[in-house]
Amino acid sequence: MSFSERLKKSRIEKGLSKSELAKEISVHYSQIGRYENKGSIPSADVLQKIANVLGISSDYLLNGTTDDLAESTLADKELLNQFKAIEQFSDEDKNVVKVFLDAFITKRRIQKLAQ
């Protein structure tokens, strides 16, 4: 799903017309149409205002869900599923996994430097 599609979907879910959203963020309603229909991307300031009004993050608007982003950037699906499972752990268990990963990554970096 593109920025335009996420914006339109979020606006509709919030029950706002283009005019209402435009008024909330102090832009002309036609600008919302450009964002939704022509693929224009707002400035960072306007993006943040839109996100605040819609009650979502600007990151979601630009990149989609965390899962969407992870799936598009992480090629190893088994690893992705393992990370998703770890998200369900307690904070204490998550920290143990993070410490283990950090130690393993550090070990590999040291091995590369020693070669």
C-alpha cells in the first residue's frame, strides 16, 4: 500500500472529509487531493500535522506497518518469524535475547577484524 492509499484509508477511518482534514492542518483541501490522488508527499511539518490529526505515526504513513516494512526489508522469512515471536516475550526475556544478539554480533565483528 502506498503513502496515498494509507493517507486516504486513515482519513476515511477517522471519518474526515478532505476539507475537514485540510482545515485541521491549515492547507487547502485540494492539497489533500494531491496527496491522495497524485502521489505528492507533504513536507515533514505537514506530514507530522496529518499524522497527529489522524492519530497515527508519520512513519506508518510513509512506510506502512512495522510488519510491512520488516517483510519488505528482511529477506530471511524464518528470521522475521522468530523476531515476531520474540516481540511477545516479557521485557526481561527480550533483553536477554538482545544481549545475546549483541554479543554474537560483536564476536563476528572481532573475527572479521582479526582476519
